Amino acid sequence: MAAMLGTAALVLVFGIIANLSTDGASDPFDRWLLQSFRDEMGRAAYPRWLAEAIRDVSALGSAPVVSLICGVVLGYLVMIRKRAAALLVLVAIAGGGILNNVLKSTFERPRPDFIEPLASVSSASFPSGHATFSAITYLTLAALLARTTPRLRLRLYAIAIGLLLTVLVGMTRVILGVHYPTDVLAGWCIGAAWSLLCWSVMLRLQRQGQVESANDPAQ
């Protein structure tokens, strides 16, 4: 029940952000935060080496990197015969990708055009695909890893790392000037909501004995 309520709350927040973005009510905030990373001439207000590092971190939410991580994790889970966990990861990431593309096509928000972007982009702006993918991937994997240990400290560590990676990737998209802040906030919300929904379904099936538990020993 708590997971479903959390999912509903995140979807509601996403809807509020989408409405504000569509009506233009979020424009002052979006522009202010984007311009806070630029100087008076509209150039990046930080050294080139830092820009390179930011692009590297941003890549952790890109489709190729997420697909690579997903493939490695799926291979490992299949090898240790955790087929239910493997299916969860596949559905969460593939389904989240489809959902993100549908949302981008629905809103068709243009990218920021009043500052020069520091990365190449081509798709619509809302919601941020990097923010969505990072939330889905790293939160799902963090939850999966947390369920492999009974120690609370290790569980909290796994969740904290998942959250940290998600936040860092989203922040880089704003710093690079390729997304409005509300694009990232919406991506975080819908990505976390989708991840939480997948986990709630998975846990229900485990309680019903239809799939193996993530804590079951490998056969």
C-alpha cells in the first residue's frame, strides 16, 4: 500500500510540474537557474576541465550507458538463476524508456534556446530522458542490491548511492544547459514512480509465490 501511495504521489507531482511547464508558469524559475551557471556573456561560468567532468557524469544517464549496465546486470542475474529479478530489471528499464519517449512526444517541449548548450541534443526537452533513465536504473538496482543483505547499514548505503547517482545525472543536464530544471524534476518523479511501481508488483508476486525471492539462494 505504501509503495502504491508513493507512486501515486510522484505521478501527481509530475502532473503539477507538467502543467506549470505547459502554461509557462515555471519559466522565471527555469531561466533563473539555467542562467545562474553562466556569466554575463552567456558562457559557462566554470573551467573547461569541469565541463568535461560534468559531461562524463551526465553520460551515466544516457541510453548507451544504461543499456550496457542493464545488459551486464541481466547477464549476472540469469547466470545465478534469479530470473524474476532479471525480468524486473528488464521491464523497469525497457518500459521506462518507452514511457519516456511517449511523454516526450506528448509534450514536445523545445530545448532551452536562450543559452548555448554544452552538449549535443536532438529530442524534445520534457521530461529529461537522462533524469528518467537514471532514476529508473539506479533506484531499481539499488533496491535490488539492498534486498540481498539483512544489514540495515548496507541497505541504506545502496539506496544512498542510487539516489546520489540519480541526483548528479539530473543536475548535470541543467548545468550543461540542455534541459530546463523542471524537465529534470519531472524526469526524477516519473522515473522514481515507474521504478517504485515495478517493485511493488514484483513484491506482490513474490508474496504469492509466483516468482522467486531475491534473497533465495542460487540453484
